[in-house]
Amino acid sequence: MLDERIGQITHLPENPDDELIKIFENPRPRNIRRAQKEGIKVSSGNERSSVEFLYKVHVENMQAIGGLNKSWDFFEKLLSDMPSNMWSIYIGSKEGEPVSALLLFYFNGTVEYFTPVIKSEHRNTQALALVIFEAMKDAANKRGCENWNWGGTWFIQTLAIAQLEKVLRI
């Protein structure tokens, strides 16, 4: 059986602080600026509280679109089995409250974009756009990554991707 997918890779620029925003099409740069004006602060780490927040909002987001969420077992194994230098969770916070998160995996100069989430009541802040932007800069600057892998999808899922982007506003 042949499995054909669309690969979605962004090659990270050598100087992401200056060049990264230039590679995005509208409305991405506008969304990033909106999140900055909203006062969204971005942090990263491997704390249990970050994993728990990501899981909770992941379940809410997937239920909202009628999707299947990943099991808690998967997220628990990040903490117990996965070396901490191979993954991180980026959190976008507004006034100290987490509103968005993104799980990333790192291997061989590539970042795997894995689980993006945002609280529904904070979608208008564009927090997730800023989280992604800051995570991309860190991947290049701090980890020396050259590629950002958005993942692959089957050709028949292009409509589903468009719908998910609309829900997440990314």
C-alpha cells in the first residue's frame, strides 16, 4: 500500500530575529503584532504544569472540532520517558494566565511541530501565532535547528487543515 502525503517544511533563516517575520504571508505578521500588543508573554520548559495545561486545552480544542484527542498516557510519557532536551512546551500567557501552548520535538536539526492549543476565549489575542513565532526563533538561535516540520498530511485532508487553521486562527 502506498501512503502519499504533503510535507510541510519551513527552512529556518540563519538570522531569524531579522528574517523570520519576512517569510510569513499575511495575516501571520499582523497576528504576531496583535499578540504582542495584547501583552502575550512566551516562555518554554518541560514542567508537569505545562504538560497538564497543554493536555487540558488539547482535549477542549479537539472536542470543539469533533476530533480525537491524544491520550493522557502519551503526555505522561513525555515526563517519564522522553529526554528533556528532545522536547519542550511553549506557553503563551496573558496577565500571568496561560492561554496557549505548543508541544515541540527536536531531533537532528529539525523541530517537529506537534500539538498546538489555545483557549477558545483567547483566540482573538493571536497568542498562538506569537508562541509559534518565538518557538521558531528559539529553535534556530538556541538549538541550531535548520528545519521546522509542520507535519505531513494526506492529500484528501487539505480541507481539514484549512478548517483547523480557521479554528486556531494560525
